[in-house]
Amino acid sequence: IGIAPEVQARLHAWQGGPLVDLHVSDLLNDQLPSHYDYTSWYDMLVFRRLAAAVATDDAAQAAALDRATPQQMLSSINTSPVGFVAFDRVLISVHPDECAVLQHFAQRLKELSAGADARSTTSRLPTSPADLMLRMVNFMVDNYLDLRRLLTRQLGRLQSELLGPKSRFRDWSVLLESRDALHLLEDTCEDQRSAIQEWIDALDEWPDVEEPAARRERELLRVRSRDVLEHIERVLAHVRRLEQSAENAVQMHFSALGHRTNDIMRTLTVLTAIFMPLNLVTGFFGMNFDNLPLIHSPTGVWVTLALMVVTGMTLGGFFWRKRYLGTRARA
């Protein structure tokens, strides 16, 4: 904020117009979602990056992310905004502290300017401020694509624990926080896509140029913009797949829990059906009458016991053949 007057003065000298005060406030706002705006002399793009809070190129930090829980993995994704103001010959970018994007492109431009990659055709210098802006945006999107493997693995572990046959899953708070984080991630990606789509629409409305070189540069900007949009849509599709997978895992867990409850209830019902005739026999001979059959016979107890055993075994065998006592009911 302290150097804003100096920047405004330089922009007025170089481009003939300073930044609008409202846009300056937007560029310095850490809570602003991704969006696009423009004036007659510059275009402004605010893009919320999706990257790990720590750099994944460090082996120890990458290993720490790999061991993190799904909720910790999702919370480690940094969604701080990066602002761009593209003039005809000047690009202003506003980055958060220790931004890997700024460090990467500062080093890259330094190497390219020094001619270190003069033989490479794919690493040439940007042709315009808009071209450099799109490269930086594409780099930020690709940073999330690099995190897909770790994020998918962590959520896969949570789903495996949730769907385990002997699982007693109790970490519902972690699951709910993970789902909320995925919802927030989806909203962030949709804002990114809307901002880039508005930039593409504005690019199509730029005045036509007659020079072949300028026309080719304009077409390359359109191609690069569509490529960035395609990458964002891939990220959005992946986030939605993770969200769908988490929802399906929850539904499958409750379905498996219901199936397990049905098995228990079926077994208890069969056991009740087996012992009901035995209770009937014991209740019949337990009545307080003197003329009951076998009541005064010395072998009566053994005859009754044999009848109860035969009845129980017959019913048990019947239900076993019907697989009411097995692991699965007969279809």
C-alpha cells in the first residue's frame, strides 16, 4: 500500500492512466473470489490459486503431505488470490507472501532474458503482458493438477476405512469437514472458470488488427486462454469426482450397515422361530394338571427331551437349507 502512489505515477507516465481506486482495493483484498474486470486502458484479473500451503518439491514436506489425513490435506490447499493488471506494455501482479508462482517466473524470465534457453522454442519470452498473465495462471492451475494424486490417495484411505467389512468408523467429523472442504474447492474452481470465460469473451471483443504479426499474437492469446480454461475444467471435474466419490462412500457405508443389520435380524428371527416350538412344549408340560400325558412316566422326560431335540434340529436344518442361517439369503 505504501508504494501505491509511486506505482500509480509510473503507470501514468508509461501508459497514460493509473489504476482505479476500486481495483486497487480489490487487488489488496485477500478474501476476494476469482473475477475479471476491465477499463478502456487495462484488464484486471483476480485468480485464486490452488496449491499446497508448502512447496511439494521438498522431499520432507511432500512426505508430510503424504502422511496427512484427508482433512489436513484439503485444509493445506492454499486458495489465496493473485491479482493481475494487464496494460498494453506493462503487467502488474500482486502475490501473497512467499508465493512460489512469483519466484518461479522471476527466475524463469531472468534465465530467458539472459539467453539461457535460446535454443528452446517452447520456452520463449512472452509476447505481451496478457501472454505472461495467462502463463502464470496456467502454472497456478497445473499446481493443483500435481496435487491430485496425493488428494485422491488420502480420500481413498478414508473411504477404505469407511467401507471396511469390520470397520467401526467414528471419524464422522473428519468426513464432514472433508466434504465441506470439497464444496468450497468446487466453488473456487467455478469462480476461476467464470473469470477466465469472461476474459475470453472480452478478448473476442477487442478491436481487430490488420498486421499479420499482431493478428497471430491475438490468435495465440485465444488459444492459450482456451487451454487455461480447459485445465480449469479438468480441475473442476476432478473435484466433482472426489465429491461424488465421498458421497457414494457415505451411501455405501449406510447401505452396508443396513445389510449387516438385516443379517443380524434374520438370524435372531430364525433362532426365535426354532425356540418357539420348544417353549410351547415346555409350557404345555409345565401346566399344573395331574392327567397330562407322560407326566407320571419315568421315561417321560426323555421322550419330551428327544421330541424337543428332533424339533429343534428339524427346524434348524430347514432354515439352514433355506440359507436363513448362512451368510447370504437365497436369491
